[in-house]
Amino acid sequence: MSENPDFVPPPAKDPRPRPQYGELAPEGWSWQPPQEEVGVEPAPAPIVGAGAGGPPRANQPVIPTAPPEPEQQYQRGQPSWPAKRTAPRWDRPLTIGLLAFGLLATLYGAFSLGALPEAMQLIYTQQGLGTYTPTANIGPLTTVGAITVVFVWLATTAVSIGLLLRHRRAFYVPIIGGAVSTVVLFSFMLAAMLGDQTLIDFLSQQ
């Protein structure tokens, strides 16, 4: 029998059992699972320039800033420090009480000047001097006196409130205003009485 050069011998029989699915891998080959690449995020580069003051990144530590001191707040255009309280606590209610009492006394003094002719008639009746006839200047004199007494109380109140707003002692201002108002009231009353010649003659005979 002559040799055939194109003849290929059949493959040797594989002693391994034939698998149910697929084909057997060639001898010497083994399967290795692929290793997952662990991604490492590079550290962020430092920010230089205008963007350095932006918000912190997620992986960048946040350094808390200390709150500004009170002096720093007022040095940055904040309102000035409130004035320290130098007046005692009892000064405010006492001052307000004296002003209220002074208002009542002022109203009483103004009405007393307006009722001066009636008071003079009472003196005439008690001393048997007859009927009191008001002089020409008694009306303007009592009117000016009443206005002056009211003005003194208004000035006293304005000064007292100004001191209270600055947390200063103010109780002495109504006391001084009351003394001035009393002097003004009796001065106008005395001037009205001394202007009556009948009453002066009666007092000179005593």
C-alpha cells in the first residue's frame, strides 16, 4: 500500500470523560479570576490664587474659626459699647415719682395763681377790710406766674429724662426744680399782694 503524504492520523482518544456542556480545556491551562483594580484617588493639589478662599472639599479637613472677640466686633464698624450703668437701680423710679409729684404741684400752683383774687377776698373778709378790688396788673401777673411755673416743670422733666437715658443719677433734678418752682410761685403771689395798697396799710398798722 503506498503512503499518502496528506494523510493526518486521527487524534488520540482523550482519557478524560466527555463533559455534558462545552469542550474540555487543553491540558496545562488553568483559569484565574481577574483582579479588580482598586482606584486610589490622588490627593487634591493645594489651591493657590483667587480660588483659595472657596468652600472646603469633601476630603479636606475643616478647621473651625474662633468667634470674633467683642472688641473686634465693635472695631469693625459695629455700634459702640453701651454705656455702663453708673446710677443705682432706685434712681429711675424715684426720679419718675418726683416728676409725677412735681406735675401735680405745678398744676396746683398754676390754679392757685389763677384763684388769687378769690384768696384776697377771703383775707379781706376775715380782717374786715370790705370788698377786694383787683388792680389792673393782677391778671397779667398771675398769668405770667402760671406760665413760669409750668415752664420750670417742663425744663426739669427734660433734664431728668436726658440723665436717665445716659444712665446718670437724676433724682436731684426734680428736687431742685421743685424748689425753684416754689420760689417762683410765692414770688408772684407776694408781688400780687404787695400791689394792693389797702392790704399794705392794714399790715403796717399791725
